[in-house]
Amino acid sequence: MIVASEPTQNEEVAKDLEAVEELANARDAIVGEIRKRIFGQEELIEHLLVAMFARGHSLLMGVPGLAKTSLISTVAQVLNLDFNRIQFTPDLMPADITGTDILEEDGSGKRVFKFIRGPVFTNLLLADEINRTPPKTQAALLQAMQEYKVSAGGRTYDLTKPFLVFATQNPIEQEGTYPLPEAQLDRFMFHLKVDYPSAEEELLIVENTTSGVTSEVKSVLDAETILRLQEIVNRVPVSKEVLEAAVTLVRKTRPEDASAPDFVREFVSFGAGPRASQYLVLAGKARALLGGRLTVSREDIYALAHPILRHRILTNFQAEAQRVDSDQIIDRLLKL
């Protein structure tokens, strides 16, 4: 009888190197397809792809008309993922997200409850203007984002993986909105700012969106391949030096920590928790692989500091009075 031998260490390394090349090539193909519809926003697209392969949810903050919804739907199409969009409104109920039980007759004439799945049962969920719905409805996403499960009618249902929530917020017109609780903000790996395009980019946008021609995009990956690549991201080794860099950076955001600089003690009420350190390392792994590298560097950690830390650093009244925000604090921390 022939017994299959265990793969050697060299074979495992060779497979990982092949996966790195596959993911780097896929990144170029994905960005190329997205570019057919979205102009500019290079950093935003990079961060969304990092979040995708690091299994992280993202919150996008930007004024209306910056193609946030178009970008996310295009990403779902290019990655061949099931996509649902929920427009969050003040009258939206939790059951509108998770689903509800309805009473119907079975074949024997008996009445039974049947669970009708809500839009959360998808691969990529766009929570549009998430801060326009009350906290009770916002909280309906908490279990799904953390555990990939939904509880309804006394039962728990598994979500299909990959599952990611990309939510949007409008920084203006705050009347009638409900700020996200800190517990829910912490569920988002990235808090991404969507800026105005440059003059050249805006010219391209206007030229291409007013021509009456819609560019078709092709699917580059599928759900099964994305799951496999996500597993490879988890296996990327990280040196102790890089781990210490991530943890040290996060601990310096906490005013009560001995390593916190004076400006953090002056302007910060609460710093980032351990989840920020975890996300810095996970996202750093994904960024390295997307760049065709099998090693994570300090540069990967520092490049992701702003979107991971900006919503986890809570500034105080002194900072507000002097117009100091979390991004400025992160800038100063990275210069230490």
C-alpha cells in the first residue's frame, strides 16, 4: 500500500510563493477592471482590497456624489460576489436587515413559520448612510459582522462566507442622524475618507459618465478563490519586530499608558484597544501579499495606521477647542 507523504517544508514554501504571485496578479487585474468605471481614488481602492483579503469591514466617509456606492458595487461585480444594498432610513427595522418569520401553510394544510432571509445574507453588503437609522437597527449588524451569524425567531443562521460589510456615511447634513456607538465603530477594520477627485480625475469622470456609454467589467475572482486567498493571508509570517511596532504604536494612543507622549495625554480621552493591534497586523499581511511580498514590514503597518486608528482615538474637549483631530495625532505618533 502506498501512503501519501506529508508535504515538505520546501513544497509548502513553493505553494505560498505561487499564491503570492497569484494574488499580486489578481490585484493588478482587479484594479484594471475597476479603473474602467472608477477614476482616481487609488488609495481607497487599495484599502478596500486589503480589507477584502484581511476579512475586514470598512466604513467610508465622504460627501454625496463621490462614487462610493458605484465603487463598492463594481468591486462586488469584479470579484463575482453576491451583493446587496440597504438604504438606511429612520424607519428601518432590524427585521428589514436580518429577515423575519412568516406564517404559511405546508403541504398538509398545517400552518408553520418560515424564515425569510433578509439582505444581510450575501457576500458583500453595502450599508448606505448607516448613521441615518436608530441604534436598535444599527445593532442588527453587530452579530453578523463579528460572528458571521444572524439570530432571529429564536434560531441562529450562518452567513455565507466571505461576508463583508462596507458602510457609508455623509459627514455633512447631520440633522436626523444617529452616531454609531463605539462598540459598532470598533467592528470596522477601516475608517476610510473619500476625498474630492483632482481636476484631471474630475475631467475624466465627467467625460466618461456623460457619454451615454457604460463600460462592462469582467469577473476576475470568485468567492471560493477569495476564501482560499484569505486563508493564505492568515498564514503569512510576521517578525517579532513588526509585531512590537504595531503594539507599541497602539499603546501610545492610550493617555494612561506609560509610553504615551505628552500630546496624547493632553488631547486624547480614550485610545485604541487590542483589536487595533490585531487589525494592523492582519491588514499588514494582506497589503504585503497584494504587493507581491511574503514578509510584512513596518512600512505596511504605518501605511495602514490612519484608517485603522482614526475611529479608535477619541479626542477630548481640549482637542476640539484647538481643532486637533485623530488624524493629526496619528501623524505626530508616526514621526516619533
